[in-house]
Amino acid sequence: MQQQIITAENNYEQLDSWIRGTGAGTVMLVCDSSLQFLDIRHYFDSVESRLGITLVRFTDIVPNPSYESVVEGVSLFNSVGCGAIIAVGGGSSMDVAKCIKLYSNMDPAINYLKQEIVPNDIPLLAVPTTAGTGSEATRYAVIYFEGAKQSITSDSIIPSVVLFDHSVLRTLPVYQKKSTMMDALCHATESVWSVNRTDESYGYAREAIGLILSNIGGYLANDDSANHEMLRAANLAGHAINITQTTAGHAMCYKITSLFGSAHGHAAALCDRVLFPWMAEITDPAIASVMADLASCYGCSSASEAAAKFVSIFDSLSLEVPSATEDELAELCSSVNPVRLKNHPVTLDHETIEMLYRKILNVK
């Protein structure tokens, strides 16, 4: 499926056309509380009277969204006869909207997680409000059932249309702008060295890295053009990891977020700023070839130079490096998901993982 990209130009004219094109009389808007701070809220306040539709809002969105929240959303979607879904927000809103779409034609009397997925053609449009997660471009969603993480995978949950609205980034806190940008850069970087890399994923990643490197200054200064380009970059990086999946940097970052409260992109960058230079020093010809390709993506003549550029970007953002105790270090080492490590081109044993974590964090 080729994903269609539309923009907010001419007062969301293309979004009007999409809604009309779905033929839906009732549309579900899945969003979190941040919508009240975005200019696009005015569009949704007037869309019913202008287009003659009913807009049903589902706002039970929190970080690490629960299965129960999705069940509630599916029940609302079906009870009022929704015919399309618009997701506005970051990764959590996207994940909930994807699962509502996925489960809307399944048996509500049986746990959705235990049922066979039956794809449907319910129109789903995504409006990402951060330039980082790339969730609007992937077949993945994460929800939590009885406190346990559930990874949902289906090509049918990839939004068919994505709206880029650079105005949504204007009110994003600076820390979130920095961390989400680094998430996108980590996605693109890891997809290049992933064992699952293809020519297509490499093309996405290369373009994403170029856009990020060219627009960091303008993006952090809240320039509209740079904000738009960063939305593009995050989307391209999302398409890249949709093919390759993430690697060791992401496998090692999740526990950092839960232990120290670092945003996901911040934690991923902490890890990749150590993994990248370490990978650049590996002399195995196959790895060296991959890293040479990555250097080219960064506009550098060597992998070491590219790694130094990545580290320099991280340092320029003044993102904190957490301090960890020996007990926390042991917890981190035992938390790494071996499935994600399988996508990494270099085997990481426990000793190597511990060595890397000691460089990633300030160990007391």
C-alpha cells in the first residue's frame, strides 16, 4: 500500500476531501489532551456543521495505553456506527486508533488479543503531533494488558493517509522536540545497520537522515518549513523501521526510560551515541561495508566521522546522561529484549552489553 501524504494548506482542504471521500456519516476522532493546544482543534470544532457529519471524540489516551482503553474505544466506534477514524497525537494516540480499527470487526465477547486478525478497510488517517515516533508509518502498535506489554503487528493498521501539519509542532515543549527528533534519527540510523535492511528501507533511511541533518537548527527555532521537513523525516524513518525493525539501541533503551524517566527518543539516543562509535571500530568486512553506507548517509568519509557527528548532535542538545547504581546496571543488563538483538548485525553477549551500558550511563 502506498501511503498518501496530505497537508494542512488552504484551511485543511485536503482533509475535507478525505472525509467526504470516505462516505462516512460518523467519524471517530482519537486524540489526547494536547489537542486543546493545537490550531487544528478549530478545524474539528467546525467540521460537523461544514461537512454535515457527526464527529465522535475518543480521548481516553494515556502513555502506555491499556487494552481496556482500546476495548472502550471499539465499543464506542461500533455503538455509534463510525465509518472512519482520524488519529491526532503521538505514539499512544496512534496505537489506540490502530487497535480500534483492527478490532472493530472482531468478536467483543472474546479477548481481542486471542483472536485471529481479520483485516478490514475502515479508513484511517493519522495526524502526527511530534516529529519522531514514525508510528503513522508502521504496522506496529503497543498496548498493555494486565500490566504486560502487548506488541500488535498487522499491515492493515498502517494509516492509508497521513496529514502533515507543521503548526502542531509549534507548541511542543523543547525537550520533546529534541527527544522525538533523536528518535527519528535513531530509527533511520539503526535501520541502515539492521540485518533486515533492503534497498527500499535504505532509501527511506538515507533521505530521513539527510532531512534531519539539514533542518535541526530551523526545527529547534520553530521555523514552519523546517518543522514540515522534520515531519517528513520522521515519517520516512518510520517507513524504514517498518521494514527493518529496530536494533540494539532500542532494545537497550526501554529500561532506561522506566528507571530514569528519560523520554523514549532521549533514551534511544543515549544508547546509539555509544553503539555508533563502537560499531564504527569493528573491522569485519561485512560490518565495515554497512557502516561505510551509513557514513555516506551522514555525508561523511568514514564511519568514525559519522559517529562523531551523531555524538556531536547529541551533545549540542544538552540532554542529560543519567547516573546508575550497580544494582540498576544489573537490572538494565537483564532487561534487554533478545528478539530485538536478533536484528543487530553484531552479536551482543552479556559482557558486551554491560560494557556498553557503563559507557551509556554514569555508573556510580
